Amino acid sequence: MNDDKEPQGNPWIKSAMIWAGVIIALLLFVSMFDNRSTTAGGAAIAYSDFRQKIQDGQVKEVAVAPDRITGTLSNDQKFQTVPVTDPNLTTLLDDYGVKYSGQAEEQPSFWMILIYQSLPFLLILGIAFFVLRQMQKGGSSGAMGFGKSKAKLLTEKHGRVTFDDVAGIDEAREELQEIVEFLKDPTKFARLGGKIPKGALLVGSPGTGKTLLARAIAGEAGVPFFTISGSDFVEMFVGVGASRVRDMFEQAKKNAPCIVFIDEIDAVGRHRGAGLGNGNDEREQTLNQLLVEMDGFEANEGIIIVAATNRPDVLDPALLRPGRFDRQVVVPRPDIEGREKILAVHMKKVPLAPDVDARTIARGTPGFSGADLANLVNEAALMAARRGKRLVAMDEFEAAKDKVMMGAERRSMVMTDDEKKMTAYHEAGHAIVAIHEPASDPIHKATIIPRGRALGMVMRLPERDNYSYHRDKMYANLAVSMGGRVAEEVIFGYDKVSSGASSDIQYATRLARDMVTQWGMSDKLGPLQYEEQQGETFLGYSQSQRVHMSNETAQAIDHEIRTIVETGYNRAKELLKKHEDELHLLANAMLEYETLSGEEIRKLLEDGEITRDDGTKIKPSNVPAAGSSIPKTRRRKGPFGEPAGQGA
């Protein structure tokens, strides 16, 4: 674990400098002995040149040794050469009057021999000492510190977080308040024989504030807070994860009472026996060590484990039993009250215009998590900065909400007039059906500006948070989802139906399947479950598996799903044919103004025009008069056996 002291330089740089110094010293040592004879004997020349210089009278004196000949020239320049077998050398020297002498072979000293012999052993011992020093070094900074924990110690210097910074999850905060009281005053519970839970598991969707809540516990209690990710335990080396778990608890004991927070614990705490290692998998060894440390023979007093995951279904049962993670605290997505409080926390850092209403924004963001709301406020601030404003107004929050929920506008996307007209009638079909379905949510906004992967969109927002849906609302949603497809058939004919309704059909089919197989809303099949959900919902889709059933039952399920979807289709066709004038009116208004709010759509259908806040009136042109109809073309049978709509 790392403490909060500033590191004294980079240990890797230190190691590199040490090794560079050792290598340079060796090179200097070798070069010194290699060049010793060269510097003492002078420049090296060939033996033939040596004989020629004697004959030319350029050699003054020489010293003959078994392995070399050194001497001085007439100009006092030193030289040396390697001798060859030449019995006439002394005669040649005598003939030319060169003074010569013998020289014994140079023998290295005792100390030099000792250095030569011991240098390899000294080098090996130096490397071993360096490796052992790195392995014994505290923390995981050492080059061989595989088994050291990577947990980081956070203190007030890193930013203290309290429960005042956590909003929208009051129930979860209350459940963890007891842990804070224990850390502040352990004797209060010990007097009555009570034991504080050893671990608390925070369960919730991504972005709901699990990590922030764990930091708030430490901030309120004023104790050390160690944080580590579940993936930091597992490495490619066998036994490293278990060693890191042991080291983490050893460091935690030194700082007790403290909190150890393990984020994404499902990375290491998955159900055992599901791997490929026959129980000896590295991840499973790490989990075994974690289980022992949390509740083994040795008591870890004063250490509270707080873990977070959004996949509680994959965790090992032994990890969730009492004595380890005693409590499972659900951190849900905030309701409208919670969203308003979370927005208030994040809006404190942003200069707001007077027209900003956190309640209105909270109402328009159902299903948003705390992270989503923080991102919304940030997007609004960035948008106001791009527009050169000094305050963030409600317009920026609305634009940011549309960007987050529907995607960025793709105004550079070029659409033909026919495609724009098809999109306008498609979205108008959704809107008209939604308006005339009593159980449908009210329309917030309709647009034909491409956003994300959609060419247009009708956004509906509930007036309050919904935790369950009734049958009439489900049938209303089916009719609304079919409204776009039906509008294309009614206006452009059966042959001109586009692929734009693919996501609508997918939604309707999935909803009808859930109604039949999981919610028991089929009169023919009764209140029975025919599919069981596997695991948590992922990306909006629940992984389900059909239970064992006969072929006749499976066929009956498929028939009921088709019947329910056809009911929504027929309901949408009935409404759009009945209110075809409104369909034309709204489609033409969207062609002219591209985006209309829910209130503007309501005024348009009631009065035939829209009066905006600035006093301008919007009245779409080229709208058929009331009671008139578009020219008729040939009819073909639709996909459900009924006549297709009139051609345009």
C-alpha cells in the first residue's frame, strides 16, 4: 500500500542510475588495463617497419621482452612492436649501433589477480542484493514487488468527502450511518455486546454513487481509507493475488480502525468452480485468501470492508454470508426528489441564470443516475461557454438534456425532400397516437433533426417516476410504437414503407414477449412464467431463457405475441385514420420548423397555430383543409391482412 508521503524521486530512475554507474565503472576498469601497455610503450608499429627504421638509423635504443619490443626513436618518440622469430635481430642492432637491453615479461600483481578472479562473483552478488532489496521494498514500487498490494491510502489531503456531498440515496446513506458511528465510538456498541458488520456490499447500477458513498463514510468517520480495484489483485503470476490480499490486510491492521474499499469486486469474487483451472485458478486462489482474511481464525478488528459491484448475481455465496459481507446496501437510481437534490449539489459549481429550475430538469430526466446528472450539468456549462455566455441558462440545460438523451444533432447530414417528408410523417404518427392514447406519457419534444443513429425522434416523459406499468399503459406504448410505421402506410402506401421502424418493431416485440412469458398478461396462456431472467439487465436488455415447454406451448406463445403486436398496430391505424387531418397538420409543421415542444404540439392541434414566447405565430402551410383527403391510389393488403393506407 502507498502512504500519503511524497515519494523521494522515481525508484526506477534511481535503479537506472545505479546500473549506469556500474556499467561505466566496468568499462573504465577494462579500458585502463587494456590501454596501460599502450600508453607506457608508445605507438605500435609493424615489425618490418621496426627493422627498416633500424637500417635508416632512426632507432636510438630498444628493450626486448618475450612478448613485445619497446624503444625510442632518434626524435625521442616512443614506439612498440610485437616480435617475431628473428635470430639476426641482435646482429642488426649491433651493425647499426643501436643500444639494446633485455626486459622480463610483466607479471600482474597479487591484487590485480585477486580483482580479476573475484570480479564475476562480485557482479553476481551485486545483482542478487539489488533484487532482494527490490523485493523487500515497501509498496508495489519495487521492480519485483509483485506480491505487494496496490491499494492507495486516501486522506483529507486528497479531498474530503462527507454525506453532504452525497444526495439522492438517503436510504443507503442511513444504512451506512451505523458504520460511521462505530468508527467514531467503538465502545458504544461493545458495551452491549454488539459487533459491527465486517463488510458492506454496495449494489447498484453504474454511476449511482457507490464509490462516492464509500468515500463519504471515511470522510464522516475521519479514518484512513484504502481503495483498490478488484482487477488489481489478479496477475498472470500464480499466487500474486493472494499475496496482495495478505499484504493489504497487513497494512490495514497497522492503520486500524480504517476502511478498505474494493471497487468492482466481481472481478475477483465470481462464483468458484466456473473457471478452467479445476479450482486452482489464480482468481479463485485470490478469492479464497480474501475469504480467509475477512473471516478466518485471525480477527481483523477495526477493519471494515466496503465493496461495490453492479453484478451481485455472479458473486460467490461464501462472500455474501454473514461474517463477511453482512449487509447488502442497494444504491438505486434516484427518484425525482433525489435527482433534484443531486442537481442542486452539482449546480453549486456553475453560475446559473435566474430561469434555471432544477425541479423541471429533474422531471425531464427519469432514469438518470448521479453520474448522468453530473454529465448533464457539465454539458450545459460547456455549451454556455461555447455560446459566449457568462451564465448557464435553461436553454443550455434543455439542449444538453437533448444531447445526452437523444444524441448530438447531425445537421450536416443531407436528406432529400422525400426522406424528410417520410421522417416528418413517421414522427407525426408517433405523436398523434401518443396524444390520443389516454394511458400514454405526455410528449416532451418531437424533432426531425437527425440525432445519434435516428433520423427523427418523439420524446415522451412521464409526469412522475414509474416503478410498475399497467396493462393499459403497455397497450398504449405498443400503439405508439406502431404509429410511425402505420403513418407511412396511411400516407405513402404499402409499397413505400421504409425501414425506419426497425427499432419500433424491436421494442414492440420485446414488450409483447415480456407480457406473455413473464408478466402473465395473456388470457389464453394464463398467469404463468414461460421465460426466466438470467442475471442482471445489461444495456436495457434482460438475458432471458425459455423454460422447458412443449412445441404446442411455444407455438401458442408466438401466436399470442403476434396477436398483441397486431392489436397495437390496429389501434394505431384506427387513431391515425380518424385524426388524419391532425397528422397532416403536425407533419407539415415539423417540415417547416423541424423541432416542436410538447406544449407547441398541443396548441397546434387545438388552434391550428402556435404562438411562441416572443409573440411570433407559427401556422404551417400546404395543409389539406379539414375533411379533405389525399388522392386515392390502388390498395394492397397490409402485413396483417388489412387494407394498406391510401397512397400519396
